[in-house]
Amino acid sequence: MIRPADHPQIPASTIGVLLVNLGTPDAPTPKAVRRYLKQFLSDRRVVELPPLVWQPILRGIILNTRPKKSAHAYAQVWSDHGSPLAAITAAQARALMARLGEMVHVRWAMRYGNPALGAELAAMKQAGCNRILIAPLYPQYSGATTATAIDAAGEALAAMRWQPSIRTLPPYYDDPGHIAALKADIARQLAALPFQPEVLLLSFHGMPLRTLELGDPYHCHCQKTARLLSEALAADYPDLRIEVSFQSRFGRAKWLEPFTEATLAAEAAQGTRRLAVATPGFSADCLETREELAIRGKAQFMAAGGADFAVLDCLNDSEAGMAMLETLVRRELSGWI
């Protein structure tokens, strides 16, 4: 059939995958960090306080004090490719597209900051993606991570007259492929260390205790990931003690415990001299792993009497990590490809 001359050009239909991670400022500067934090900390799923209570604190105190400190932290891990999280998520998207082939278009986005989730979703639709899998790269579900990414996708879809069909990647905290990938990659990195750790600390991002009490499954998901990973490593590392902690607490509210910083100090004080940290709640290295743990965490452990310390890389775009991600994505694309 010949297209009428006045009919708009419509791109050929294709399938899309949008990888989504939390976010990053555009530059390691106080101004850019302030802009990022304002968006991030204004999300009602991230800070579950009434705006009338929270916004004066955010705008009057936090946004006038925290950006400079955070910008200094970002500057210590920034590269020519931007923040670690942005650079690695981009690499994951490229690697996944190479694995899936030409029939699937893969892009990446951040929930906060750039590239913005809504803009990327609109660009994919404009490019002809009429079926899109949105893949939040959070192994463990939380309302403050997975749910808010889906919220943002919904806002973008609400602005579209012609919406694509949408699927979402479920959390994969206990997926056998995820546990196997973690085991293989951790084993590879442990073998490369110049020392043999006595303790492997599994550090997850913290959340306010109130989220657990309100029914958020995040804490339970973290504990199950830790248990399954510990069981998977036990046969090959019978003398390795594995512990669990939570990092990155913010504000004065009660957060999930034990705290990573307190655990590092306590382990060294109790005689642990060789310790490694793995972060099975992060799909890609970021400020929390490369600055909070690898720099400040190491200083805390060493100051308390530790001797050898290492922070293992996240799965990132490693062979094990990408093979796992390909498997998960292909599963969710079943029937589309």
C-alpha cells in the first residue's frame, strides 16, 4: 500500500530495553550536586515525610550544606567519562545491545539527573520502539528505588498520545542466575587479592527502619540475597566468615542495622586484620562503593587496627554480570523476540 503524501512518517517498529539506575549529578560541583539532591530528596518515596515538614529542612539546611561535601566526594571518583555509575551503566547498555543483537534497541537512563528516564523513554518511542522493557537495575525491591523508577515511567507514558507496550524487569535478589554470577565474580576477585580475607562483609545500601515497619520488602530481600550467596560460597571458602551490614544512612531517623561503618570499626577492634567488602545490592559501582567504602571505609578499618582491606567491584559489565543480565532480559522479552 502506498503511503499518502500527507501521512506522517512512522519509524519501523522495534523492541527496546531501557536500563535504569538511581542517578548522578552532571558534574562534581556544588551547583550540580545541589540540583541533583533537590530532585532526589524531593521524591515522596525517598523521604516519606509531609512536604510541609520536609521541604523547609531540605531547602533551608540540607541544600545549603550538603552539596559542597558531596561534590568533594564525587570529585575523588570522577573520570573523563563522568561518574562511575553513569559510565558503567552506559557500558552495560552497550554490552547488552551487543549480546541481544540488532533486533533490540538498548538505552540507559537515570531516575534522578541525566539522561532522564522520561526523556529516554520518549526518545525510544520516537525511534520506533513500540514494545519496551523497563529494567530497573536494583536486585532487591524497594519503594524508594524500583517503585519510583516505575512511577517516573508512568509519568512519561501519561504525556504520550501513542504509548508503547511496557513490561518491567522484576527484582532478582534470589534468582539463581544472580546468585551464581555473584559467586563467580566474587571468587574471581578474591583469588586476585594479595591477602586472604578473614571476613567478607556484604554491605547493602541502608533504608530507614520505618520502611521495613510499613511493609517494604527491601530488608528481607537483602537478607535472602546474603543467605543464598553465603551458602553458595561456603563450600569453596569454609574458613571465610560472612557478615551483613547496611551503609549510607542519612539524617537522624533510625535506619536498618548493623551499620557498615560501625561494623568495620568493631571488626578491627575485635582482632580482624584482613577484611573484604562486597556490595551485592549494587548493580554498578558508584559513589557509595568507590568513595564511601573504598576510601572512607578503608580509613575507618585501618584506624581501628585493621591491616588489609579491599572493596570488591560490583558485577558492572563483567562477563558474569552481563551473562546474568542477558538471561534476565531475554526471559522478560519472551514472546517479543
